[in-house]
Amino acid sequence: MAIPTVKGIIMTSSFQASIQLKVRDYECDMQGIVNNAVYQNYLEHARHEYLLERGLDFAEITRAGVHLVVIRAEIDYKKSLKSGDQFKVISCLERVSRLKFMFRQKIVSLDGDQTHIGACVFCASLNDKGRPASFAAIEALL
Amino acid sequence: MAIPTVKGIIMTSSFQASIQLKVRDYECDMQGIVNNAVYQNYLEHARHEYLLERGLDFAEITRAGVHLVVIRAEIDYKKSLKSGDQFKVISCLERVSRLKFMFRQKIVSLDGDQTHIGACVFCASLNDKGRPASFAAIEALL
Amino acid sequence: MAIPTVKGIIMTSSFQASIQLKVRDYECDMQGIVNNAVYQNYLEHARHEYLLERGLDFAEITRAGVHLVVIRAEIDYKKSLKSGDQFKVISCLERVSRLKFMFRQKIVSLDGDQTHIGACVFCASLNDKGRPASFAAIEALL
Amino acid sequence: MAIPTVKGIIMTSSFQASIQLKVRDYECDMQGIVNNAVYQNYLEHARHEYLLERGLDFAEITRAGVHLVVIRAEIDYKKSLKSGDQFKVISCLERVSRLKFMFRQKIVSLDGDQTHIGACVFCASLNDKGRPASFAAIEALL
């Protein structure tokens, strides 16, 4: 299945996860819209739910010494969410290099007609010493 | 219908609202459990959903000049929530005095067997000048 | 030295810590004032700074298996903080029982004339198994 | 004066603002480090302080109908901040096109030797109807 990328290019991925959320009023700022940083909360939650659907529990692997870290985020803010809005966060994962991978994510309206956020979030896996390392559990996803 | 209060006293209320949520990992702190302040986020969201179920949209009434404010919160932390936990927030509302009212809220496990949080949140309604004022829309709930 | 309690009673404590902060705009909600839950963030940060001033690093003792947890919070919201406001958080600590202690905290204007928040935050110390336990490092503070 | 950009290119700007902050423990997640979304909070606060130093109060201009919005953020996560860390956020502003501008920001250690975050945050100014619009107050900064 295919979802458009941030730049508008079509991307194919073998697995996509989608979660449905609703804006909570404390997430809105004085402009009456969801604060910019909050979208990163939504995106992180969606990535962890993506991993969970594929059998990886983030809290569990963290305790086991596998540290997934974000190394770069590119986020396009297309249309603000506001109080009461419901939305979906769609995520898929692809390999970038031997030790790097990227989540391609977008936040869209429930009917999918409106894109609120498009994002590319680059990640790496580190061992307990903070060194880049390959883990079978993550390799299996790519 | 009756829910136990924070102190263990049974309370009767004509209307109860319940929402179901799941812990998001960014809500957990270095202790690996949901941070104390986050429960207030859950409770606020549950209060606004309570109001919505009864026909009051918080964002809308705020724009209309009705300012619902918390004046006192009493929160009992009984059992921490952790990554992945699902839970319910149950809320009901009662009058305290002519211009004050209180939400009685609790956060419980999905089966209701475990109480995580018990709370009494006292509120007042203020007009645009920040003075306590009575509003028909709120009176109708009490 | 003495600070008034939430209820207006004078309290004596051998040690007080004060930190100075400024409201950040992302902490304000659609009402244009600091969101209720954020005050708990301020209060927690002030408690950890209090501990640090007295030689206890919260992150360090957590890693060492000493879990300080909040068991009850009573918070009086007296006057909202808004964008740009600067304020002080004053904290002191007292024993409640053998295994419980309480932070008495208030958030005041820089000149101390205006009280924004008064709070009593009850805490307990737990061991790695989540059982109440006494720790010399904490006893030394009381 | 010049600061290195995210990509390592030197950038000249007529004005730079720097603020000094300290990590608060509630900003750390279960990995024991500052959560990814929190850096965006730091960056936003630094942008608003930048504007303030140049005479623009964000809350005030928002009330006056000038809506500064982020349209794209590129954030490089170079080295995590952890409990107790103190740091500086350095910000400067440049024009991108007639109606777009960009904050170039970095988060560095107090001595400036360690870069934690590098970011390019693209903004636009909208009028009350949500349409891109030019405002004298913002033009004066560019």
C-alpha cells in the first residue's frame, strides 16, 4: 500500500499502522490550536504503537538495553488541529542505511481528505554505551 | 448511580461520564511511571468530555466569555500507571455552594478493580472581568 | 523562618528553598493562562531543586533504588499566571509520620505580595519492590 | 556575528539571542533523557524570548491578530540532555521569501563546546482569516 511522502512522492511500504486520537484541550495553546511540540508527542506515540503492532514493546526493549533514538525530524505543519478535532496518525518504516531507519508519518483527518502534518523521523538504535548497534529485533522490521 | 469518593464515602450523582484512555510513553518519567502532573491532564480532559456529553463545549464557552476555572484540587495517588496501561476516568459533578461546584473523579483499571487516582476538583465560573458569576448553561448541569 | 500554609496557618521550618522561574508561552492554554497541570510541573521542579540544595539528586537516588513518590496533593489556585509572568516557588519540608513527609509550597510574585498557588504535597519513600521504606538520606532532611 | 548552521554552513545575522535554561526532571522520559518533543518547547520559548528582546511580545501580537505559525521544522538531535543539565538556546532570524522567514537555532552546553540540538524552524505570519499576510512589526525584524 502507498502513502504520499512529505514531499509528495509516493512511497511503498510493506506495513502501515494507523491510530485514531482526539485533541485534548490542554494540548492547545493561547492561539487556540494544538501547540507545535504536541504533534511530536502524537508522532512518538504513533511510532511506539507501530512497533507494538509489530511485536516490539518500547518500554520493554528500553529496559533490555536497546535504545531507539530520534536523530533527525523533519515536520511539515500543513493545517492546525484545534479543540475537539479527531484525527489519524499513519506510520510506516523504512531502512535508510545499515544502522539508520526512518518513520514516514502523517496526521490526517478521519476521512483522510485533510493532511495536518507530514513528517520524516530518522532513528538509530544504540546499545547501553550509547554506541550505534544493530539489533535483531529491529532488523526484523526492516 | 454511586461511586466511592476519595475518602471512601459513597456519593450519589444524577450523571456520570466515563472515558477510556491509554498511557502514552512520553507521559512517563525517569521512574518509568506516569508523571504526577500528567494525571491532572487526564482529569482535565475527562472533565471537558463530561461537559461535552452534557452539551457544553469548553472551547466554545471560553470564547463566549464563560471562564470555568479550577480553584482547588485534592488528588490521591493510589497506584501508578505505567507504559501501556489502559484505564478509565470516571467523573461526576455536584454543587458546593451558589457559585462553586466540584468534580469528583477517579482513575481506575478497565475492570474497575484497581483505583489509580481519586480526586476532588473544585471549580468556579468567572465572567470576562474575572469575577465569580452564575451562568445558566452551568446551572443547568447542577 | 515562617511561611503561611495553604490554610493560612503559620508554619516553622528549619530550611526553605526558593527558585525563580518565568512562564513559557507553551505552558499557557486557550484561556491564555498557565494550564492547571503545569503548576504541578513547577512544584515538582521546585521540590527536586529543594532536595538538590540539601544534597539529594533526585535522578541519582532514583537510580539507587530510592523512589520518592507523591501520595496526595492539595493545591489551591489563587491567581492565574499568564504569559511573561515571573514568579518564585518556595518550598519547605516537614515530617508527617514515620514514613510520610510533606512539602509545603507556594508560588508567589517576585515581590512576594501576590500568592498564585498554595500547595501541600504528601510524599512517601518506597524501595525497589514498591514497599514503604525508610532511607537515611531522606531521614537526614526531616 | 556568525553561528554555524545545522548543516555546518556559517550564517551571518545581525541579531542573536541566547537564553540559559536547566533541564527539569519532568521533562525526562523513561530513557532518563529529555523527551524529543520537549526540545521543541525549549526552541519555541527561545524564539519568543528572541522576539521579546527585539520588542515583540508574542501573546500581545496574537491578541492583536498577528498569528505567527511554524510551517516546517528540521531538528537534528546530536546529544541528549539529561537531568540537571544546564544549556543555552541560541536563536537568530532570517528572511526566506516575501512572506516566510526562518529561525536558525541551536542548543549548546554552557561553554558552547557541545551541541545538543540544531534546528531550522520556518515560519509564516497569518492574519485573522488564516491567510499569509505581511506585518510591519515582523518586517522590521528581517
